[in-house]
Amino acid sequence: MVVAGAVVPDTGRRLPGRGAWLHPDSGCLRNAEKRRAFPRAFRVQGPLDVVRLRGHLAELEQEVVGSPHGRQEARKQVDPS
């Protein structure tokens, strides 16, 4: 979800508006930024701030150290809409 020009994670999947899915991986975030995917996904013009999303992904990556099951659970929680 975009709030005041920033992409914010919607872990509860309850915020109004358009959403976009992203793997809980900082590499995927870098690729999305490089491809300018967020403005297209949210149908807005101009760059979007992803600082909160980057922090959320960093927290998830710390929680999910090595377990494939844990990664799957974390993947369910990430919705940067």
C-alpha cells in the first residue's frame, strides 16, 4: 500500500487500496526498485519511498535464519501494499 508517497507493508492485508506482492528477500526488493515496479503496481507516478518496507524485510530476514518452513511462513506475511 502507498501512504503519503511511501510503500508500507500491510501484514494484516487489511489496508484499503491497491496492493503488490514481494518475496521476503532484499534481493527482490532491489530488483523491484531497479525495474521501477512499485509505481507501476500501485499506478502512481514518480518514485516511491521504500524505507519502511526495507526495514520490514530486514526484520523478516533476521527472524527467518535457515528454516525453509520459516521462510514460507514469512512469505505469507509480506504484502507491501
